[in-house]
Amino acid sequence: MAEFTMPSLGADMDEGTLLEWLVAPGDAVHKGDVVAVVDTAKAAVEVETFADGVVEALLVQPGTTVPVGTPLASIGVGPVAPAAAAKPAKPAKPAKPAKSARPARPAKPRRAAEPVKPAARGATAQPPVHPPAPVVRRVARDLGVDLATLTGSGPGGEITRDDVVHAADQHPAPAARTTPAPPAPAPREGMRVSPYARRLATELGVDLAAVPLPADGVVRAADVRAAASGPAPTAAPLVAASAAPDAEDRRQRMRSAIATVMSHSKREIPHYYLTSTVNLGAALDWMHERNRDLPVTARLVPAALMLKATALAATEVPDVNGFWVDDRFQPATDVHVGMAISLRGGGLLAPAVHDTARLSLDAVMAAMRDLVVRARSGRLRDTELREPTLTVTNLGEQGVESVLGVIYPPQVALVGFGTVVERPWAIGGLLGVRPVTTLTLSADHRATDGFTGSRFLAAIDRHLQHPEAL
């Protein structure tokens, strides 16, 4: 048996509040499945399990605040058969039609080169290599979709949430609404809504402003389901006066957490700083030419090139990529660049773009967009907050010409990029005007020295001079 504990999502976290369980006792889970939503001082985070098995017991009730390391659930560890994990139904036998509201038709054999698409209800499907995650099974139950009738579009045939929603849209259950449900409006001021409850409200067409406010001020999936099944109240209940300062309280808690870890960083880490000016002429010319005929959603921005160049440089100078733990440097095995993201309500998060050096530029750009959206809507994964190996902060959009940041422990380096400005620049004895940026490094003198840091900055510069190779 394994214990699922309150995770540590950074040096500034010593406790967390369990907002919602996405699993129940008896549910099969696999490594990487999202099983709970935890509220920290900075954001609500979706937490993954690190073991395969079956949930035996939930030890902490939603709304409870517990210290990091507190057991939240017990999981019976062991291999789980795909059929056991996909609880909604057993795979249909070829001789028998699957249960459906419409006559079943035999599935046509799929060619190897044909892309995998969600199957309509009534088509037989092979069990996925990876059983549906708990959140996928929950959405399927809510929308009345039989998982046994779907063919997944995810890796290895895994059924994703999008597959379930697509199947529900194509073949709505009898109890479904006959008219499209409008998107759920924003909650009332002072109301806190768990990420899953917010998504469920959108799917079920529930007006969050009309959901009665629970005693603890947190709206969860059960409250949304109750509002969806029962008659809507004639008027939205008034927000309790004590709940109104919730946004300000979160902001204060976030600033307090940041103050604690940054004070520790400046007190304990002997910082040194290096600065270099980088000519971005070649990088921007290449990027603009590439973006010329692409739709807006597929275009690159300079920050993507900077993030990828930093990751590649970190593979060449690994002494800046890792952690200072137990009075020694521990190099990281991969490069997971943390991208500093400012939150609309104030504060800062730096989730990881995993395996940044191995990603294509298009993949880096997609990951950046995805992280910004999810960071600002409270839908980050715990691994994205725990696993950055160094951090990049880019204040160019704010007009800042250079930034000398504070290292986030236990990391040993932070890279800063300033705004792109036009400056006189001499090449081959000829003076011209070039777009340049100020590149900075804040580094831990216990792990590296100025010589190593200068090699790192030079490697970033060199990669930015050859954008076609990024």
C-alpha cells in the first residue's frame, strides 16, 4: 500500500488545502492521473498520483488544510487490468452489439495509416492501452457517455476528456438538454471555485452566480451537480460579508509566501550577476519570415526562441541546471525551464516547460501559451510547479531593459531577458542599427563562478544567432 500525501510545490509551501477529490474509494488510478485539487498560497493545483493501483481510502475531507507530507489517501499498489480500470462497461464482444440508443453497426477495420478518432456510440472499440484517467471517467458519467464505445485519440489509444465531450456533442444522452447550454458566467465576487467545478459548470450550463455559497466559501463539483439537478434559485444568494475579502486574502497570502522564500534566497544564497547584450537581428528576421504566411495561432514570439536557446545552453553548461541540496550541487538529468508568469490578481508563478531542450520551437510556443492560460485559471499540475531546474523571466513586454532576478531555491540560476530595443551596432567595422536585448544571469556562487556563468550566457547568445537550428 502507498500513501498519497500533500505534495510540496515549492520552497514557499508548508501547507495546502484539499479542495476536491476527483476519485473515490475503489477507483483504479495510474501514474500521472490527476486525483485531487489542492489550494496553495499561489494557486489551485491539480495533483497527480505517482503509483498504479486502487484507491482504498480518502483520509482528508475537502476544505481541510494540512501540512506538506500529510497522508491524503491510501492506494493499494499493484498492476491494474485495463478492463478493471474502465469501470463503465466491459469491452463489447464482436458477436454482440454494444448497448446503444441506436442500432449498432459492425466497426470497419482501421487502416494502419488512418488517424485514430473518437468512435460514435454503437461502434465496437478495443480497450485502450492506458485506461481512462479518473477525471475522464467522471466527465463520462456526468455526460452519460459509455467509455466502452469510444476509441481514444490520445497516446496509445488513451481516451481523453476531449473524446468524451466530442462523443456527447455528437450523440447527446436522452436526458441531455435539447438546446445548447450557455457557457458558465464568472462566479460572484468573493466566491472561490475549484478548477474542476468551474469546468463542470461550463459543461452542464450551470450559472455559478446562482450556486449557493457553501459555509467555507469554496464551490466544488458536488455543489455544481446539485445546482444542475435541482431547480435554479429565483435570485442569487447574497455573498456573506466575511467572504468578500477572499481575493485580497489570497493576494496577501501569496505575497507572504513570496516574501518568505525570497528573503531566504537573498539571505542564504550568495548571488552573483552577469550581463550581456545580444544582437537579435538574425533571430527576429528569421522569425518574421517564418511567421509571414502562418495564421496568428501558429506564429512564434521572441520569448519562445529565448526559452529554447536557454535550454540548449543549459545542456552545454549543466552546472547551472540543477539544485543546491544538502550543501552540494545536484545536477538535473533533464532541462525543465521554469517560465515566470505574472498573475492577474498579483503574484508570480514559474511552472516548468518540461524537456524544453528536446521540444521543437512550435512545441515550446504551444507549451508557453498553454501554461499562461492554465496558470491564470488555476489549472496547473503539481509536477509543473515542482520540477523546474532553472527559471527564465522575460520583462520585455513591460519595457524593462534588464532584470537581475532573485534565484528560486533550491535552483542555482535565473536568466533574465529585457525588452528588445534598437541600438547602434558595429559589424565588420560597419555601424548600423540593430535590435538588441539585455541578457542577464543571477547565479548561486556556491554552485558556479563567473567563468561558468559567462560560458552559459555566451552559449545562449550563440544559439540565438542561429535560429534555424533551434
